[in-house]
Amino acid sequence: MKKKQLQGISFFERYLTVWVAACMVIGVLIGVYLPQIPAWLSKFEYASVSIPVAILIWLMIYPMMLKVDFHSIKKVGENPKGLIITWVTNWLIKPFTMFGIASLFFYVFYSGLISDDLAKEYLAGAVLLGAAPCTAMVFVWSHLTKGNPAYTLVQVATNDLIILVAFVPIVAFLLGISDVIVPWETLFLSVVLFVVIPLGAGWFSRVFISKHKGLDYFEKVYIPKFGNVTIAGLLLTLVIIFSFQGQIIVDNPINIVLIAIPLIIQTFFIFFVAYFWAKLWKLPHNVAAPAGMIGASNFFELAVAVAISLFGLQSGATIATVVGVLVEVPVMLTLVKIANNTKHWFKPVGRAA
């Protein structure tokens, strides 16, 4: 049975952890020894969004949008439990548990290791991560757990709408900041690039190709052509991201570890909150897994952009958000493995309850 499962996994997916680790190392080495490369890439930015990274993320998401049956999206609202889990976990639980866990570590456990000022900056970065649930990358995690693409799309789309109204008040409340500066251009551009454009492209592709070559061709020939595009996009994205942050990571090795510990604990905790809640409500695995992934992962582009605008490029808050990027992929891959290995906990795929 295990052999059959492995045969259904592509070469890239089977050894994804190895490729991810290699790309992270390559990215850091480029950032340290070839800084002119990220310096050149940084010229291609708009509203704090890296255009090369945006293109790669688009390549990651487009193949998954092809799988979305747009007629099925209309039925998602008939079964709201998965959406309720996503909304409550992301907005009424996650920001506050992040604040609590991070405060415990930075102010209590690390009291003799870092100053109060540095603890405050690290806490600010952690809160920014906790208040920004994932948008783009969750499509990748959903793909790896064979999540329901239509349901994942609606979960992400509603999250994006909530971010627009909830991010600032939550961050302001938790950090006691009344003048939180949010790069709204970054927010809106990210939603357009990471949701609207690939969604529109997927819809157009499905309609156009199905009309001219048939639905059977579209689903059995066209979609499989993009089998490894998502993984390749992920790996190239990691190289670019870590090339930008390479020197920061090398210059702060001990503090990177200190910051990573509470972030990892928070990630696992939030995933299991949503995952077990979905199990309790008897939702199918293809809804439960993406629900857990959305809460566990973070909209790190937004968190990093806000940290830089509020506290500066070299601040502890910015470093904390960068650590969020550093730990997210390995941790999320671990959660993907856990989700795939516990698929038998859930009822067979059917209508989301």
C-alpha cells in the first residue's frame, strides 16, 4: 500500500524537504557572498512586493486554480463549518495565542538572555505574523494535502477580506500602538496578484480549453502538464527570499533560534486547534487539512513589510518576521506530512459539512 502511495507522488514532492533545505542554504549563501544579486532583484519591487517573487508565487498557484470547479464554489456557503473554523481560529484565537506564547518566551524564559527592549521588538514581530494568516502559500499546502481547491479558494478569499478590516485593530490592541502604519498598497496588490489574477487565469483556461478541446482533455491532459510547476515555483521562491535575508540570518544565529522556538510552538498549536476542531465537527479531510494550514502559516510578505515600515529594516521586529519565513516552510512540510498520515481520522471525501 505504501509503495502505491509513493508511486502517486512526484519525484520533487517525495524529496521536497531535501530540496527546500538546499534552496534555503543556496539563498543564504547568495545573500552573503553574492549580495549584488538580491540588490539587483530589489529594484523590481512595487509597494514592497517583489515582482519576481510575485511571478513565482503566481506560477505556484495557477496550477491549483485550474482544479477549481467554479460551479462548486457556489455550494461552499451551504456548508459553512469549514469557514467558521477558519475565521474563528485565525482571528479570535491565533493573534492572542501568538501574543501569549511569544510574551512568555521573550519576557520570562529569555529574561537573562535578551534585553527588555529587544524582547519588545521581537514580540512586535511575532504579533505581526500572528495577525496575518496565510494567503498565497496555503494553496501550496492545500495542494500537497490534496485539499478541496474550491473550498480552499473561498477560505483564502474571505481571509483576505477580513485582513483588510481586522489586521490593524488587532495589532494596535496587542501592541498598544495607536498609529500602526499598514502599507495598504502592499495589501491590495498582494490580494490581486496572489488571488485575483491566478483565479481569473484558471477560470479562463478552464472555460477556453474545455470549450475547444473538451473537459476530458482539460482535466486529464492539460492539468497534469503542470504537475511539478508548483514545487519548482516554491523552490525558486525560497532561493530569492533567503537571498534577501541571508546576511541577517548569518549575523544573528543564536537569536534566530530563540525567536524560532515560540513561533514553531505557536504554528503546531494553531494547526491542531483547527484540525481537531474539524475532526470534532466530522468534516472531510480535504476541508480539514487546508483549514489547519491557513491558520498555521502566515502572510509573511505583509508582516515583513509592516515591520520594516514601523520599526526599520534592521530592527528586532523585522528580524522576527524574517525568522517566521525561515521556519515556516520546514514546519509546514512537517504538518503536511502529519495531515497526510492522519487522513484516516476523517470521514471519506464528500460534501463539506
